[in-house]
Amino acid sequence: MRSFSLLMIAMFAVNTCADEPIRLFIGTGGDGIYASKFDTKTGKLSQPEMMAETNRPSFVWATPETNSLYSVSETRRGAEKDASIIAWSVDETNGKLTMRSHQDAMGDGPCFVCVNEDRTYAAVANYGSGSVAVYPVKPDGSVDPASGSVQHAGSSVIANRQGGPHAHSIRFDPSGKRLAAADLGTDKIYLYDLGTDGALAPSNPPAIDLDPGAGPRHFVFSPDNQFLLALSEISGTITTYRYAPPKVEKLSVVSTMADGTTAEAAKASAEILFHPNGKFVYCSNRGPNEIAGFAYNAETGTLKRLFGISSGGEHPRNFRFSPDGRYMLVANQNSNNIVVFSVDETSGELKPTGEVLEVDKPMCLKFWINPTP
């Protein structure tokens, strides 16, 4: 009986914590990182507050396990080497950020940062210079100087967009021992083995080829780690690969756009994510200012476009699902707002809730989920 009572108390505590508003960190194209509180019961957002002043923190990554938030400074390297990766500690009471470390991005225009699952390495993609870098992470969450970096080379068929390399995202693959980096300028996703010393070396295969002129931007691995889905910014397509290095097999290509969209129409596809239930995939298309939804076949890794819905603003660069999957929050960079949608977990349909938060140039959203004790 005592065990049952303790179990009920524990369950109540977990549910109570789950019902508490969740902090949402907002990376921006302006002068700071902001935060709001999101109420998962009502779908409401509190007024944003600046948590740290920093230069163009366009992408952020949350690691609550070490009480750390990571950001880039998407600028050029100058006398002060502004282009950087920054590690912040987070005040659990008010969310204020204190800088732990500041390291050179090893390139211009860093636009993506991530940390591996065991929180021992961080990685950065530099769009401006077309390079990537990896950094050892200390137990306290601070970042050491880069242990490895690679400068991409080459070009592709669209001269005004692909005259040189433009690394747009980087992630650790399911093995945890390999990094994948999408390069818009060369139409490749490069694969690198991460050495025990933190160095990067070409993997097998060294790269995954996309169709000429595709312009890969972001990509995701499927929940079962069997597939890689690559979103291409220029062509507005999602390419699915069966991912089992050294064998990587191209399976399908699907348009992110509505039927009848012309080849010349601006696509500007930006973000791609799985819904937490694994049944649907979504992407943002900044050309028509929409979020597109797709049914996902977990057996084949293929997609079927279901709909496109207005993002509620202009230039939807990023979006995020609430942890329970009931809501999607969309960051519209050029209209300076974050729009909340409800998600029908059966059909995948999105509906605007009417909740809109004004923020200057929102470019990346990350929820701060405290680890389970």
C-alpha cells in the first residue's frame, strides 16, 4: 500500500511538472536571445524577455542536462573574430544567460549548432565560408577550441546561389560517431568520421549526392534511424535515403510545394521536422509563406504531401513542436512574429489558435525541457 501511495505521489509530481509552462528560447537575427513561457494547457505565450545580448544568434541548441544553451553569432570573422559558437549557463529561476565560453567558428556566417547525445562534442556549420567545425565540450557545458574543421570546396549549377560551398546544417548521425553536413552550394551532404581526438576525417561514403540545383539546407533522421530526409531550399524538395553507411540508397524525391507550382516560383524551403508521434513530417516554405504537412510511411520512408497552410507571417524560417505534440510554434522572421498552431495528431492538420507573439526577427525556437530526475 505504501509503495502504491508513493507511486501515486510520484505520478502527481510528474504530471504537475508537465503542466507547468515551459521556457522557450528564441534565437534571432538581431541583438539578443529572448525567452518566453509557453503554457501547454492553453497554448499561450508570455511576453518575451531578452536573456542575453549577443550578435545575431540565429540558431540555438538547448542541453538542459548540463544546464547549457549554445548559440552561433552569424557574422563574418573580423578583427574580433565575431563569427563564433557561444556556450551559456541558464539561470533556472529566470532563464537569464551567462556566457561560459566563446570560441571562433572557424569560418564565416555560422548558421547551425548542435551537440551530441552524450554532450561531449558540439558542431557548427558555416554558411558564408562553406566550412564545418567540431568542438570538445567540457562536463560543465563550456566549449574548448575546435578539435577539427573542414573547408568544403566546389560549386553546382545555379551560379548565383551555388558559386561556392555553403554549409547550412550539421548533425551527429544515429551512430554518434559520424557527422553529416548539408552544403547548399555543392548539392552534397558530407559525412565525416569523428576521431577519438576530435578530428574529422572523410567517412565511407564521403558524401551523399543530391540532384543538381537542389540546394540542401536541413535534414532529419527518421525515428527508427533507418532513413535520412533531406530538405532542399532551392528546388523545394525532400529526398529520402535509406541510411546505413557505407550503403546510402536514394529512395524518393517529393515536392514540398502545391501541385501546379512552376519551376521558376520561389520555394525557399527552410526547416524540416518529424511530429513527435512519428506519423507526419512538416517543412516550412518561405516562398509562399507556408507550412507543408506530409504523411510519413515508416516502412518505406516515403512521403505524401497532405496540405500547405499559411504560416501566419512572412519568411517562416523555423518551427518547433511542443513536447506533447499538441502545438506547433512557427517563427516568421520578416514579419517579426511567432504564431501558434494546434495539431490534430490523427490527421496531421494544423489550425491557427489565434496566439501570436511579437519578437524582432525570430529565427530559431528551442524548448527548455528539464531532464527527468
